[in-house]
Amino acid sequence: MAQALVRYLAALRVDDDDAQKRLFAGMWAIFGHGNVAGVGEALFAHRDVLPTYRAHNEQAMAHAAIAYAKANMRRRMMACTTSIGPGATNLVTAAALAHANRLPVLFLPGDIFVTRAPDPVLQQIEDFHDGTVSANDCFKPVSRYFDRIVHPAQLLTALPRAIRVLTDPALCGPVTLALPQDVQAMAYDYPADFFEPPPVRFVAPVPDASEVDEAVALLRTSKRPLIVAGGGVLYAHASGALKGFAERHGVPVAETQGGKGALAWDDPLQQGSIGVTGSPAANALANDADVAIAIGTRLQDFTTGSHSMFGRARLLSINVAGFDAQKWRGLAVRADAREALDRLSRSLGDWRADAAWTARANETARAWRDELARITGQRDVALPYEGDVIGAVQRSAADSTTRDIVVCAAGSLPGELHKLWRTSTPGGYHVEYGYSCMGYEIAGAVGVKMAHPECQVVVLVGDGSYLMMNSEIATSVMLGLKLVIVVLDNRGFGCINRLQQACGGAPFNNLLVDCIRAMPEPPKVDFAAHAAALGAHGESVANIAGLEQALERARVADRTYVIAIETDPDRATQEGGWWWDVAVPEVSPREKVREARARYDEEKKAQQP
């Protein structure tokens, strides 16, 4: 059975730019007793056509696989195999991340013996009420499709179903096929044509004519429309269609975390980031818009300001997934972003937004570009914050012959990057913020580099995330996947420390200085020495000037290069932003909490039902 599974995956092809490529670029594997004899032997036999990559942590290798798919705009993907028990459950967090971000990855965890002959096997979780349960049942709520292969013949139906989900734009997400270790080794006479699957073709769903008509009627009544571009624009390869629609109809564009890079940062109609981490330009227009055109976004609370933005606007939602298109009682157009924009534009003809609205958008976009230059242009600062570091990284790319892709995931940095990072290329901004998973950054960057070896992959990561998962630095060195990693050391969880105080809380258990410890001073981590111990280059710098010099060395280095710089845990970019619903206790003996609750009650009045 395991041989058949691997042979099938190796045979899958995808049409891509008039050429056929393998759908699965490879398999990430950490072997154990639940997969080494079955899947491991099958992978060895097919290692020339389906390469197997070894990682140091199961969750990390899954992040790399997910990032590879995201960097390929969901057109190519990878699979992950693990042993049973902790090897399998280490994947669950990554499965949730892929589910939240609508990204394809195939999980192949080992499972218990179907025959139960050695029951309970090592690492088996025993359910006292259901003999069919194993630890892999944890994958069910975080998989788009789940199956447990209890007989070899089941592959004949399970694998085509799995591939359909992985490649369907509306269903796309993680798939789990649990593989009991005795079934992996069972023989079965599979039909020869099973191993000759047709090429995978990614279908772009076209909009229903009646939905287009309703959308056109709504837009014709609009004077102040605003486009909110989400990740669906990128996955549909619709950046050109977005730019054409915006220019032809005079509609300004704002971007979600997932959609950043859909329109060049210096486009005259580009307003920048939207929502809680939004620019002042985008959020001001969102507050005054009469129609919000949400394209390929799942309308997360950071995008909608916890439903307190767009208070004057009707919502037109263009999305391949009906689940997302119908959110917030919007008018839905269930279609591929490029197909929908092209058809809407043709149907709208010469309709344009109000000229004064378009002129205002051009002016706010220009003013925000000027402000961006000022915020990120600071060099002479005693203790830099994220915006200063972002500016230094951007300046270091000016003379580079390769395109930068920035990778990040959690903490303060995604908000600062959403506002401040400048990219003109779809895919130049790779920030995981659907699940905001600490530890994704370095592991994800490995997958991005595999997808785009010609690019300079730059990781911006806080000390908290670095300490949570850094083992794939060693993997990047082993595989020759050179990364530039900048560690912003604010000595704790600075982002949550600020949120804690904004909610009236006292600084507690976030910054190292506020934690229980055995020594009088908080611990100081030597990130450069740690990186060197993993086989990378590493150095610590004292200021922005030192960072700029280190980045020059890092860009020409022969392998992964880690630069550590201390940053201010208290500062953040003040320009822009919006309210975010974080519940504050109704009752507290502390005055600051009561004051924060009063502010919360007042701000919550703007929240739409």
C-alpha cells in the first residue's frame, strides 16, 4: 500500500505555464516505527522522482511544506510523513495553520495497527470508550479532508478525493490520510492505470451572470467604492486584472495581510494596509466608502476592525468559496478573482467612481508614501524599534541583484510589516497571519527558498518566536537553502506586553524582566553564537548602522546568516491602526482595568451586528 501511495503521488503532474511539472515537489519526513518500514521503504524506491527531505521538527517541516505551497500560489505542494504518537500530533498545529490560511498540504501520519495484534503499540493513545480512536483523530477538525486507510483498496478512492480537495480553489486546505503501520505493508493488486492519473488542471470558477448583474447594479449606485484585496487575488494570478479594474474605474485599493503585494506599493491608487494594522490612508477611505469590494478575503477581524470598519458601506464580496463570500451579509459573487474582475469591468463599461473620490485617493496614497519614507528612514536612534529595522532591510536591497521575499508570522512584526514593507511583486511579502503562529518564520522561509531559490529570502523574527522554533536553521544549512535572518531581540513577548497594558493589566509574565526567575537579572541569549552552533553565520549588532553593514555581509554570504539586534519593546508605529476587539474584564479591583473596560464599552458601540 505504501508503495502504491508514493508511486501515485510521484506520477501526478500539473499544467503550469504551458509546461508540465510534478504536483508534489517532494516529501518531508521524520521516520519512526510508524512509517520507517512502510512509507520509508517506498520513498527510498522513488527518491529520484519524489525527493525526501529530512527536518528536525515535525511541525517545522510542515510549515516549510505549507510555505512552499503559498509561495507557489497553491499551484504546487509538498507532503509530510511522520511516525505515530508525538510525531503525528506535532503536525496538528501546522494543520490548523494551513486550514486557517486555505493552503494545501498532504499529511501522512503513521497510525496504530488495524489488526490490533500488538495492541497497545508504543505511543498509542487508548480511548476508554471507542476502540477505533487514535491520536490522529486530532486531525479531523483541522483537515479539509480526513481518511484512515484501513485496507489497501481504499487508496483507490481516498487519493483522488484528497487531490481534489488540495487543488480545488474553494475547498483548498490540509488533507490527512492516516496510515496504520500494518496496512502500509499489506500487498494489493492495484490496476495499472491507477498510476497514470491525468494532469491536474486548476479551474478558475466563472461568476454566475445573475450575480454579476446584481454586483454591477450595486456598483453603479456607488460614488465612493474601495477595493479590499485579499490573498485570493494572488492565488488567482489576478494582479493585472486588479490594476486594470482600479485604473479603468478609478477605484482605490487597500490590502489585507494575505493580499499584500497584489498591487505595487507605489501605484497611484494603492492605499496600503487595511484594518487594525492599517495605514491612515486606507482606513480613512474605509470609514467613508459607500461600497467595499472585498476580493478573495475571508474578512478576518484584523481586516474589518472586528466589524467596526466600513460602517457606511455595502459589502460586495468576490470569492471562490461560498463560505467566505456570504460573510457579513454581503452581496456575493462566487468566482475566481480574475474572472470576476474582468467580467465586472466589461459589464460596467465607462462607469467610474466619483472624480473627487479618486482624486482624494491619489492624494492620500501619495501622502502615505511620503510618510512611509519618513518612518522607515530613521538611522540615528539609540534603541531602534521594528520600523527602523524594516527600513534598514529595505535599504539593503537597493543594490541587490535578486528580489527580496520577506517572511514573518507573529508578534509585533506582522503589523509593522503590513504597514511599512514595500513590495512591487506578488509573492514578495510572505507573512502568515491567518493563524499567526509563532515558530513559522524560519521553517516557513525554508519552504519559500525551495520555491524561489533565485530570490533573497529575508526572515524578520522576534526573539520569542526564534526561541520557540529555530531548528530549521540547521536544515537550511544542510540543504544549502541560504536565508538572511534578522532577530529583533526585545527580551520577551513585547507585542503581548503592550496589549496587556492597553487592557489595563500590569506588566506580567511577558517580558523576561517581569517573569519568575532564579537569577537577579533576566537571561541574555546570544543568538549569534546559537546560530553558529547550528552551522550558520551569526553576529550581533548594536545599532542601525551596524545592521546595515551586517546585511551587506549577509547578502553575499555562502550560507544562512543570522543577525541579532536589540530593539525597544515599548515602541510601535503610531500612524494608522484601528480598534480591535479584545475583551476586558467587566469586574476588577484594579482601577486601570476598570478604566480600560470603560474605553472598551465605548469603542464597542461602533461594532456592527
